[in-house]
Amino acid sequence: MGRGRSKAKQTKVARDLKYSNQDMDLDNLAKELHGEDKEDKGFDNDSSNDNYTPRN
């Protein structure tokens, strides 16, 4: 029950994305997907361990 409204909204969003004319840089997207982007994003820094406190 109640799925009709959310499904209609998802259908509307999907239709808008499918038929909209968006300016996309397909070459840049292809490079990003194939891992050709050699730019350092800083994700090698594992700062998640800084907030870790082990349980006793």
C-alpha cells in the first residue's frame, strides 16, 4: 500500500533523465570509468582510524 505515488515519482524522474538534453563530457566520463584519471584525490589517507577506539 502506498507504492503508487513513489513509483510514479521514480518513473517521472527516470523519464526526465532519459529525455533531457544534458551537456555531458563523455570523454572525461570514459577516462574516469576506465581509470585513466591520474589525478591524486587524497583518498589514500586513511583518517578513519583516527576516530577508532577499541572496546575493552
